[in-house]
Amino acid sequence: MDADDLRLDGNSLGGLLGELFGREMTAALGTCASCGAVGEVATLVVYAHAPGTVGRCRACGAVLLRVVRAERRMWVDLRGLRSLQLEPLGEEP
Amino acid sequence: MDYVTRGFRGRRREPDESARVPPGQYLTDDFPVLSAGPTPHRPVAEWSFAVVAQDGEQLARWSWDEFRALPSETVTVDIHCVTKWSKLDTTWEGVSVDTLLSDVEAEAGYVTAFCDGGYTTNLPLEDVTGGKAWVAFGYDGEPLEPEHGGPARLLVPHLYFWKSAKWVRGLRLMDEDEPGFWEELGYHLYGDPWREQRYWGD
């Protein structure tokens, strides 16, 4: 099996980020701290077949976010994201 | 008591195998592929292995041909992934890290392995010396496939397998134990499978 077949897209982060942020996150706009590319979380390249979940920039491949889950703890690294743009909850579109 | 009919089992397990499986692990005959990023496909003509000081000074370097001209060893070891699979009697060919450090004045207490793709992992120097670690280029009699870390990966079988960094390109000698890619995000600094050191504080 080619490991590149194990790639997912950012929609696979929906449950995990929903748990972290308490809201739907795949439509949030992330800015890559490495290359400045802007894209919806749904467009990230995700590697989940690892000791943790890694989301990478589709443009440059940099790590944007990492999440490790143990039985009673989670660790989250969002350093690779310069910003996340979200719609305030409860506002009409 | 074991009521499983012999003929309905998979690979026959040797009676002493369970003693070789650390706590919380299960045996697999597969070789699962785990990766935190795309698989680099580094041609050996563009590959080198370096030993560098903490400040980045290059202390030793081998091209692929120079590396392959070093004495190598074939070792058969058990490996243990933190995702809970263990695999017994895996056979590797590689260069002992002792050989790679033999001409280096190493007063460091730790090393950080660095890799194509940006992965890092930290280890005490004494865990990669004394015949305990290799830079492996062969698996099961064949060149190491890129999916499993080829052209070369670190092999440190007495620690969880995330320490056996795929696509390794060198070792940085460190005064302090600086957490690597997974160690800075919850995984144990040392990672002894027999003490089940999976996460911080284990």
C-alpha cells in the first residue's frame, strides 16, 4: 500500500474539530503561516494513519494542525495556522 | 484453557511469543504503514547522512555510496508501535549508529534524528549506541521501500517505533533532550514499550 493512498481531506476533521471548538469548523478559512495560502479547513490534506492526526496545507504541505488523542487527554497544536476566520455563531448569513 | 482448534488459527504462535509482547500490545503479521505526511521519494544520488553538532556544524557526512560502503549488519528484532501493534522477528540490514558516531567527538547526552519531510524524534545518546540502533536500508532481504522509510530509516527496536524515524537524513547531537515531532504533542519523551510509556506522565 502506498502511504499516499491514506490521505484524507479536511472534511475528515469535522468531528475532531467540532469536539474542540464546539461548532462546525470545516468551512472556516485558515491561513497557512508558512506560505500564506488561504483555504477552507475542508481543503486540508489530512494524515490520520499516524500516532496523531495531522492536517497539512494543500498549497505547500506545511503542518497546519496536529491533534493527539489519548484515553483521557488530548493535545492540540495550531501553530501552523496564522489565523482562522469563522462566522460568529447565531448571525444570519 | 485454550479451546481454539489448531487448524482454525492463523500463523502458528510459538509458545514463548507472548513473553515477547509488551503490555497493551497485540501481534500482527502485517506491516502497517503510518505516516504524518506525504512519502518522500528521495533518489539515493541525492541522499546523504550527516552527523551535526547542536549549533548545526557538520561533523560527519556520507553520500549514499559512502554510506553503503560502511560495514553493515543484519539484525532480527521485535518492533512495537505505539498504536498497539507489535511484530516479531523482523529482519533488517543497516549500519550501526556506533559506526556512524565512531569518529565523532560526542559529548552530547541526546540526539535528535532529522528526516526528509521534516519529521524529528529525540533519543538519549546511550539508546542509539552500544549496538542498540541502526540506520537501516534493507528489510526482509530487499531494499527498504519508501513507504517504510526508504532509502533509509532509523531502527531503534527497544523503543516504540515512532522513534525509528523514517526517511532519516542525520543525527543532531544535543545537550538537552529536546522533544521531537510527536514528543512535543503528548507522546512520551523516552517511549519504553515495556513500561508502556506512550504519553506524557506514563
